[in-house]
Amino acid sequence: MRDAYVRFFKAFNVSTDEFFDFGIREIIHVPLDRAAIEWNELRKRVETGGCVTVRGFGRNGRGNSQFLDFYANVFGHSGFAIDLTNNAAPTRVLQRLTGYSKIRMAGCEQLANYQVSHIFGRTKNPYAFTAPWNIVYIPKIVDPFTGHEARGDLASQFQIRFRKHMLSVFQPLVDDYNCAVTASLFAAKIDDYVASLEKNSQFALALRLAFAPIEIMA
């Protein structure tokens, strides 16, 4: 297979380890103590009512109403809103808690050529979309390795390394998230909702993926 990344590294005499080390080293994340406070507040809003933002579903948000119905059904309130720009709400969290911004902003150091990236995905999940343990600034040159569009062994290697590193930073908060989504009462509500849907529907699959616990494969 002809891999453009491999060819780039060979042309400029950069090893994959050097590139990966650079990518991990340059990540900007929320400090753990601030992340813990933010996470506790977010979880309370999700579970007891309050304004919570999630990413839209489907082309032009055609599946948004389905997810909003699901949230209201499972969590018992309607305080959920769709982020119409896909990343505005997580970006605001990073700006507020890290002191860095991609745009000129009072009180923040401006960044250039950094991207907001979700570490563990699950952007249709209100627990995870704006969770401080799930979002970072990462150099744009590295960001393509973190997403679903990247292909090949190098992308897979970096994603595992990236997620393992961030898990080592945020393990207690990720564990708390896993407890929330695997709690028997919550899991039963998801099962009941999925059972009401057409079998093997795209939406049912999306629900399962969005609310899956976080596990890092070796």
C-alpha cells in the first residue's frame, strides 16, 4: 500500500516515533483539578436537568430530533441543545479552562494551527461532547491521525498512543463516566429504547456507539 504519511516521513527523514512524540508533547489539555470540577457540574446537568450541548446527527442534522427524543426519554428532561457549528461548545470549555484560544480573546493566549479534537469520540453523548476529559487542543499537522478519516497502520498506532496518554491523565474522570453509562438502571433504559426501534437501524447502532464505555485496546 502506498501511504502518503510514510512517504512524507521518509522524504524528510523523520521517524514515526519522533512525530508521535511531538504530537503527544504539544497537546494542550485541561488541568485535572479544573477538569474534575467541570465534569462534576456537567454530569449533574445531564442527570438532573440543565443546559447541555451535543453534536448533531446525520447530514444537515436530519437525525437531531431522534436524539433529542432519546435524551428526554432516558434522562427525564429536555435541557439538551444541538451545537449547530459542531464544535463551538467544546471550544468554549477549552478556552475557559486552559487559558488558550484559537482567536484573539482577552485573558487568553492565542494559538495558531491548533485544532480542537475529541479524544474518545462519543460526540452524540451529552456526557462526553463537552466533557473536559474528552477534548484537547492538538497541532493541526497531527490532528488527521486522531480522526475516523485517517487510514492505515500509522493512524491506528497514533490513536492508541494518543488515547492511552490522555487516559493516564484523566483516568479517574473516565472511570466515573464509565460508571455512569454502565449503571444497571441507565443501561436498562437504553435497552428499552433501542428495543422500540427498528431492528439494526442506523440510529440504534449510533446510540450504542455513543453511550459505550471507554476501553483502550492494546
